[in-house]
Amino acid sequence: MMYLDEQLEILINEAPQHGVPIAVMKKAVAPTLKVLASQLKHEKYYVLHGKNGSWLVTTLSNRNNPKEEKRVIYAFSTKKDAETFQGMMNPEIRIISIPVTHLLFELFAVKSIDSLIVQEFPGNKEQQVEISRTKLQTIIQEQLRRLQLTSPKTNNIPPNLA
């Protein structure tokens, strides 16, 4: 768990570079990321990157409704699983190791991604965890609403002023 705190500290310090105020990061985003990260089995995952440095995005279509699509990023618990993803390896694709909290923050920050699909168990493509960007955003927004409800009012007008 300590390693997650270290990961989050880095994210908090870098938050302004990503357009997220430090207070929002500390009080809403980081706690949410920590809860989600602690539910996953690994402190880091392997993701595929294209030659331009961007994540390799896979578009999935619904079997029953092919027009219904979602854009996902796959994260793997081992480098070997990332290398054997879809049975081929393109020399222009790089495998990057990324801390779990940073991976979740990217999901929160990158609007063009719908979900993160995490392969938790090495060699097991059947047991995957899907984390929806919409769900992650909803949890963070709810956390922000709770903070606004509990924060002290900044009203300095004395109650007996008439």
C-alpha cells in the first residue's frame, strides 16, 4: 500500500501540468485512484504504445449491435502477456511499464478512451477486469460533490448584522 502512496504523491505534484488543481487531486482524484488501485492485483502494468508514444487503442464492437463501439486500452500483468497480445508483435509497438495509479489517472484524463481492460492473471486472457472511464469520472465527481457539501462556508457576514 505504501507504494501506491508514493505513486499518488508523484501524480499530485504533476497535477497542475495536467490541468488538475492540486486540491482537487488531493481530496477527490487521488483517494478514488487509491481505492481502485488497491482493488487490482499489481502495482504496475504493461501497456502497448505506438511509435508516436501514444497508447495502442483497440476498438471493440458489440456482437449484438456492431454499430455500438468502445475504445479500450489493454493493460497486462506481465511483459510476456503484452508481447503475445493478439498473437502478433509489431516492431513499431513498444511495451511500457506504468504504475497502476498513473494508468488509472490516464484513463480519467484521456477523453478518447472508454475503458481500461486489465489482465490480472499472467497467461489468463479469460479473467479480465474492465474499468469504465465514465464510472471512474462519476466516482470522482461524487467525491467532489461530497467535499463541497462538507466544506465550511466562507461567509464572513456576522449573523446579527441587520
